[in-house]
Amino acid sequence: MTLNCVVVDDSAIQRLSIVKLIENHESLNLVAEYSSALETKNGLNTKKVDLIFLDIEMPVLNGFELLDVLNNKPQIIFVTGKTEYAFKAFNYDATDYLQKPITKDRFNQAVEKAIEQHKLKLDFNETEGEHIFVKSNLKKRKVYIKDIKWIEALGDYVKVVTEENSLVVLSTMKAFEKELPEGKFLRIHKSYIVNLDKIDRFNSKNVEVGAYEIPLSRNKKTQLVDALNNM
């Protein structure tokens, strides 16, 4: 098992020390390193990340403030020179809390925790049903993939329409699309992503999900036909 990870620290020297430890660990794959929380927030929109090695004290946005604005958080291992943030770190469901300077043994211990948690998450998904967590109305909510009908763009938000209700989530369509399982959803319009299993009928202009008609972009029809044939 390999975890995709990133390093976030405003100190180039500290980043280098963590990067070396990651590169020497067979279960870690370094995806990127960032020097600020803002850079990280933008970078995570385009990358699949399982684990973040996160500094706390950074300019503009600190590590905690970064987590506050992330919709879907990977596992977090805080890396800091101070012990005073430890209690707050675990309120953020941190996998571990490493104090600088970091020894190889202590680093490996933290990584083992992350691997075990990742395994538990995979096992849980298999037994309970594939799902994602979304933040809506300041609360984390579990949404089962099979229950999602479509996702609709609403400016800086998206509306997730399920079998039971609708949830408004702070996210871009592009970022939310990356949280969905490949091959089960398709963005059929700049403002709509649809669950392929929920499509009842379609023509050259619309896709029908129950009684609701969703616009179909002209250049997406061929892609839709291929996706439905490959299900």
C-alpha cells in the first residue's frame, strides 16, 4: 500500500528534511511540496492526496486555518517545533503530531499510524458502502455514492442532490468531481455532473433523471454514450 502525500512548510530547510524521510519510505509517494497554506489549497484541487505533513505556524494562513477551508481533508500529520498546539491538533482529528527535529523512528511510527487508518477506511467503505463526507451547514455529513443523483454548480458552491435531500457544499465543480469515483459520474454540462446509474433517458439536448431534465452539452453526447456503454 502506498499513500500519496504532500509536505507543507514555509521553511525550505524543514521541507527538505521531511522530503528526505518520505523518499526513503517505501509506503509513501511524494506528490508535491508547498511553502504556504494558500499554495496548498490551490494545489490540492488538482491532486489526489492521502496524507499531508503540515506545519502549523505559517504566514497569512496557518495550518489550522488551512484545514478549516478544505472541503475534503486527507489524513494530517502535524509537524511543528512547539508542543503547545498538540491538544488543538487532535481536535482536528490529526493522525499524529511530530515535534521538530524529527527522528527517523518517530517519523516511521507516525506513517504506520496513517497506513493503518487508511486500511481501516478502505475496509469500512467495502462493508458499509462507498461514500464521501461533505461539509454542509458547518457539519460533516456522510453521503453514499449510490444515493447521489446529480451535482449542480451554484457559484462558489455546489448542490448535491440525493435520493432524500439536497446539500449545499462550499466547493468548485472541478474539486468536487475529483472526490467522485471514476466511471460512475460524468460532467455532462459546465454546471452539472450526473450519476450515470440514475439516468433514465436522454436525447441530444437533455438527460432525464426521474422527472428532472438536466441540460446536455452538445460536445458531451458522444462521451455520455461511451460512458453508459462501458458501465
